[in-house]
Amino acid sequence: MNIKPKDDEMETIETLKQKLKQAEACDKDITDVKYPTGIVIDLSSYQGNVFFITGMARHILHQLSADASEYEEYKKECEHKCYKEILEISRRWFGFIYINGGSICQE
């Protein structure tokens, strides 16, 4: 039995495939990332919200059973920083790959 996805599901699948392909083309070096995840974050969507990004950081550390002091260190590093600085801090900590509606952000 072959089940065909609905049209709106196909669009989502194709969008995800496109984002993954673009993320794989990203040439950012993640060798010195503390917790390399390679998670793709679309800055043009709700994922681009700074609270989503820092919440994702907390979730990752929780999933890795990291010590609570790790999140406190991350949070302290993000304090009093502008949006772009928080994106870069999060990239260094977690290897996040940022896209903006389909194109890789090389910030």
C-alpha cells in the first residue's frame, strides 16, 4: 500500500529538503563548537525569536543531562548582548545553522 502525502504536506517536505540541502552547503566551521548539533534555525519564522533560540539552548542542555551551571554560563554570556551577538554565541555553543527563509545566513 502506497500512501501519497497531501499537497500541503508535500510542500512542507520539499521545503525541509531544500533547507537541509542549503544547510549542508554551509561552510561554517563547527570543529570548536561546545555541543555540535547542526540544528537548522529559520530566522524568518518563529524560530528566529531570541527566546526560541535561548529556549532551544536550554532544551538541548537538558536533553544532554548537562550540569545546570552550563546553562547559567550560556545565559550569562548572552546577557546584555544584541540579537546578532546572541546568534553567534549560540552558534559557538551549539553549532546552529541559520537560514533566512531558505538562504544561508553568513553572519
